Amino acid sequence: MPITSKYSNQQVEQIISDVYDVLENHNASAELALMVVGNIATNIINADVPASQKKAIAEKFAQALLNSIKKD
């Protein structure tokens, strides 16, 4: 069963493009870009996720990242 999102692909793709443009404008290496994106994820979890759910959300995020880079 496919996962559906309440966000449109267009909205998601536009935000990705905007963030990528900022990283490019700063000539961020892959290492720096990943560090920045990781820090953003951490800040969002710490600011917007209830303490009781932080670990579960971080684990789901990490698993989603691993699943997205798996080779078939």
C-alpha cells in the first residue's frame, strides 16, 4: 500500500529546491550540507516534537533515510 502525504509533491519539491539553492549558493560540500540538514532535523525534533515522541520520531526519520538509499 503506497504511503500518501497531506502535502503536495509540488510543495515538497519546491521546498527541496529552495533549500538546495541555499546550499549551492554557499558552495556547501556534501559533508557540510549533510551536517546542516542533520542539525535542522535535530532542531525541528527538539522544538516541535513532544519529549515522549522524540526518540520514536528520530528512529523513524533515520529508518526512512536508510530506506531511501537502499539499492535494489
